[in-house]
Amino acid sequence: MSKHVNTRNPLHAEINAYSCAVILSSENLIHDADLRKYAAKLMTSISDECMKRGARDVGHIKAYIEYDTGFLFADTLGDPSDVTIEGRSGSPSYSFRIVINSVIYGLDEDGIKNATEGALQKVSESSGIISVHETKKTTPIQVSDRRTK
């Protein structure tokens, strides 16, 4: 293994990430259009929460939503007008699994975790969706500088 893999570049010292996978459900059928609105609102909300907590920049926030007959991918670089939602529409469903990955500059791991989980809870509650936690993990970003000196 390269010595660079375990050495964190000082330029990347303030880049941190948080990821989680959660199963969400509703008493009502959730249609594809509703999932797309939910995903867009979630991307914006996570970004806003990170910035409120002192982040300097949003590296990338993305979410994968999978349900019985469909799959969506949502992402943002922090600008609410630049949220992308793509994927394969499916039949309405009562539940779905979402995997979220937030990579943020200038906010510590706990801040990213709290911002992501807070936004997830707020957006889910406002959409009539409840969560059953699956896994959550805060991940420090290990970026190496592979240039030879």
C-alpha cells in the first residue's frame, strides 16, 4: 500500500463526509413525482443546514433512492437551483430506501452528521414519511496527493 493512502493532504484537512442508509415509509402511497420533490427538498435542506452550521462550501451531496420498481439519484453542489434528479420511475410504493452521502468543506464530522440527520428528519416529517434507521456512518475523507516530488 502506498504511503500516500494513509497520509492526509493538508489541503484537504477540512473536508469531511457523512453517509447513512435509511428505510423510510408512509401510510399513503408515494408516487414518483412525490419522491422527486422529496429528494430535491432534501438536497437543498441538507445544504442549507450545513451552511447554517458553519460549512464553507458543499463539496457534493447525493442520495440514492430505491424502491420496488424504481430508482432515483439526486445530487447537488449546494446551489438550490442546481439540484439534479434522475433515474427510473416506478409504481407507487409505501416505502423506499435512501442512501445519503454528504461531502462538506469546513464543517466537522459531527456537524455534517447533525445537519444531514436534522434535514432528513425535517423533510421526512413535512412529507408524512417516517424513518426506520438502517445504518449511519461518519467517514473522514482520505485524499492523497499522488504527485511525486
